[in-house]
Amino acid sequence: MNYSATARKSFIVTTPLYYANGIPHIGHAYTTMAADAISRWQRLQSRDVLLITGTDEHGQKIERTARAAGSDPQTYCDRVASEFDSLWCKLEIGYDRFIRTTAPEHRAIVNDFFQRVWDRGDIYKGNQQGWYCVSCEEFKEERDLLADKHCALHPSKQVEWRDESNYFFKLSNYQQQLEILYAERPDFILPASRRNEVLKFVAQGLQDFSISRVNVDWGIPFPADPQQTIYVWFDALLGYMTALLDAGTEPSLEKALQERWPIDLHLIGKDILRFHTIYWPAMLMSAGLPLPERVFAHGYFTKDGKKISKSEGNTIDPVALVDRYGAEPLRYYFLKGIEFGQDGDFNETRFIEIVNADLANNLGNLVNRTLNMAKKYCQGCVPNCNPEDIDPAHPLKHIGNAIGQRVALAYENLAFKEAGEAIIDLAHASNKYIDDLAPWALFKQEKHAELAEVLYAALESARLCAYLLSPIVPKISSDIYRQLGLEIDFNLLCGRDRGTDENATIRSGLPTDWHRHQEWGILTATTKLGEPKPIFAKLELANGGG
């Protein structure tokens, strides 16, 4: 089979398959909002995008958690998976595939992949002694533990001593190949700080890892020994492949990978960095399959400068936040207000200040004031002005001609904060331009040509801001477009609502030069504008916020 990611128009991005041992938290939401934003951007570039998310539903931790909740594991996982899907709906996540590792077709993919690795001679039976973290579903080396034998990632959880007869994957066989991979493809692991972390870990020497478990009933039976089950991480990583199967297709590894493999981008939290940048590529090398293009690991969150923990009582409930403030403010703050890849802090007061300043006072003010002046001075139409006649050195045209490429590069590099700042800078420059040129004075002076140019430049700059922000705040961007006389819904074009017959009709009516909307100068003179309405109502701090 020929696998190639070169010269193709498709783009595949994944979130982790979230471990279904509890309700979704803010870290899950953060990764998924980022994946949705980059997916929307890639769709605006006319690429065939597949956004994969889902739940990892096997393992001892889930088995124990379900029993403690008085439930069987499958029923428990069904409930947790529905909670993830409900949150993605609230957050306007336009995923294409939601894969659950308990799906029947997933077992077929796991068995096919296992056979490849088995035939390669990279699996053997041995004994495993060591400290095991049930929360991580991983044996821990001494260097990974705190002084009191607690897991560094789960300080409240004490590790358990295990002495088991398991099957092992020969990870040590791939040390040199992995080091070559990291050297030849420095962008395989991003950002650079995560890459350096992996390089340091690998340089200490890789040890083979167990890919089976004894005394764990909730999992896929180990093909070579039905008395054991497949290690949950070996199982879960293969969910990215199962997700590529089209509905109704007979499940096999060959059919899953024949059109869309490899993955372009894995988005993960830094807590699962080693699994995706060491175990996963080594497993693919063993199976003789191409590797993903990039793995990007973002940081952790604090709240009000303090580490988030249940014991501190300062967890961030994404469902409560979106119910209180709405999806768009949260999407904007977490993507524009925090540098993606670094650790971030959530402070409710700062959150409200940022979204009010940017979306209400800046962009919202620009749209509303300009539309009202167009209604008063231009009969509610786009001013009669040809953008090609505007001097390239015009302050807004100059910024507009450069911003598309700048923002495109930022999105491609997952620099959402940089993209947002550039867009809001254009809105700020537009407001200043209006203040400086005073269109109300031009109207009184009957300088109609100058007035038309000022209002056209401001309206067009607002449109460009909306287009470029649409991967982050699609509803606000759609509202701006409609008020500018452009009947485009960015959720129908790029989001969760696309794909029905009705939506296909809407999409077929789009101009063939849709990509040009990334440029400055799209609005057409005399187009009827919509009724000016505020695009964003200012938020107020809820009781108990901080």
C-alpha cells in the first residue's frame, strides 16, 4: 500500500482520545477548542479536513471507577462519552469522527496492528516488577516518582507495587531510529521545550514496555494469550486509525489507512507527551507505517495563579463556564488570551476584561459605529468606493494587505494568540482611523468622496477582522458578515452544522474565489447593509468569580 502525505489537500488533526474515567475538564476543552480552530482555518483554505476526537474506554482505572459508582464499565463509559459530546456541542466543536475504543470495529484494527508487530518479532513475554500508577495506567521508573512513592502527575495517588508476567514491546530496538527521527524532523515535536524534554528522556536510554496486563478484565483480549488484556495505551493510540474507517466499511487496518494516513497533527497535553512522541512512533516503525507529521503538546492550567486540584477546591468546570458566559467568549479567551504551548492561568476577572475590551469595546464598537454612519450617510449601503482606487499606502489598506499572510502563518503554527492580536490590532487601527478622519465632519463639509473612502475602509477592515477571527469565534464573525450584507454562516461553512443537504446547497452558492476573503478589498459598492446591532454584549462577573 502506498501511504503519502505529500501534495495532498487533506488535513487530519486529532485530539487525544480522552480517558473516560470522569467528566470532561478544562484541559480537555482547551485541546479540543484548539483542534476545532485549526480545523476551521484549514477548511477556509479549501482543504479536506478530518477532525478526530473520542474517548479511551478500557483499563483498570475505568473498571474500578465504574464499580465504585455502582455501574458496569460499559454503561459508565456510555454516560461519560455522552458528557464529552454534550460539551463539544456547547463549545461549537465541529468534529468529524468521535471514536470510542469500545466500538466493535476498533478491536479488529487493534488485532491487525498487533499481528504486524508480532510478525516483526518485536513482542516477547517477560516479567515486570515495579511501581504502577493506576491513574496514568503506566509503570513508573524511580525517576518519575515523588519521595513518598506518589506519582508526580497525581500527587494524591500512591503508586502500587506490581510483579507480573506480561508481554513486552521492544522499544529499546528503536532508540536509534527515534533519535534519527528527532534530528531529521525537528518539527516532529512542538513546541521546542517539549522536544528538548523528549530528547533528554530518550538520551537516558529506552526500556521495553509492557503491552499486556493480567487481572484486568475491562480491555481487549491479548491475541497471543487470552488470559491477558492489551495495555490500554497500546489500544488507545490505535483509535486514531480506527477513526479513519468510513461508516459501513468492513474493519481492517488496510482499509482504515488506505486513503487518509498519516495524521497531520496530534494535539495533546504535555502529560501524555512520551506516549505520543516515543511509544507511538516506535510502534508505527515496527508496523512499517508512516509517522504523523507533527505532535504538539500544550501546557497545564492554573487558576488565579494556583495549581488546580480537587483538594484545593479550585477546579474549572467547562460546562458551568459555557452555561454562564457562552461558547464564544471562552473560545476567544483560551485561544487568544493564552499562548498555545505554554502553561496558562485562568482568572475570571481577567477573562471578562479581555473579552469585553476586544470583542465589545474594540471590534464590536468598530462594526456598530461604522454601520450606523453608513446607514446615516450612505443610505445603508456599502459606500460607492472602488478599493483598487485607494492608495496602497492608505493606513488600513496597508495593514489589510499584509495581515492575511501574517495571520495565516500564525494559524499554521498554532500561534492563536499571535493571530488574535494581529486581528484586534487592525480593529484598533480602524477605530483610530475613524477618530482621526472624523467622517461626521466630512459629511458636513460635503466631502463625499473622502467620506466614502473612510467608511469603505473601516467597513472592509471590520469584514476582514471577522473572516480572520472566524475559526475562533464563528458566530460573532457570522453576525458581522450578515450585518455587512454577506449572508455567510461560518458554522455552516466550517463548523458542526456543515454537511446536510441544506448546508451543501448553501456552500454550493459560495463564490469560487472564496479564498480571496482573506484579502483586503472584498466588499462591493452599493451592497445593501444589514441593520446595525451589537455583536457582543459585555459580560459581567458572576457571583463568586475571581
